[in-house]
Amino acid sequence: QVQLVESGGGLVQPGGSLRLSCAASGSKFTLNAMAWYRQAPGKQRESVARITRSGTTNYADSVKGRFTISGDNGNNMVYLQMNSLKPEDTADYYCYALQVDRRGPHEYWGQGTQVTVSS
């Protein structure tokens, strides 16, 4: 069973930066992919950024050029550097991990960390 713990959320002014971290534990193997999702009040959870074990990344259009996802495969860590933050980035941010084994895909979620962008 994989456990994910996020950190780094908080209150920041528009135009500011935050760095989110997610630590994965309990996995004997390198995870196949890790990602960040977010959910704003009254809205559905949406994908923000994703990174695969090979280092391939993809981003939601709304964050391209502002957010950067990076990972440390050896330690099963993933980071989200968020720059030029906007009020519409306000949401709970969730870490996600995918592990695929002979039994199939297994998905895991963290508890979330709150990001508030406000002056």
C-alpha cells in the first residue's frame, strides 16, 4: 500500500510562487507515474501536471509556462513549482501516484494541501 503525503501549500499573493512536495512511501518499486490534481470549491477535480517514470511531463493548458513538475525517482518524490500564481489557482492540490504490476494498475491519492492565492 502506497501512502502519499503532500506539503508546501499556503497563502500567497497573486504573482507569487509556491513549491509543493509529495513523498510516497510503502512502495517496493519505482512508481510508474506521479501527478498533481486540484479541486477548487464547487468544481470537479482536474489534472494539473503529470510526470512518468521516464521523465515525460504534461500539463494542463491553464498552467503551462507557469508550473513545473519534477520528480526524484529514487526517493519516490514529486514536486510542483508554481510561479506567477493567479487567484484562479486557488484550490486543494492532491498528489496522485500510479503503480502497475502483474495484477494491474493501482492508483493512490494524498490527503491534499490547500493553496490560496489572494491579496
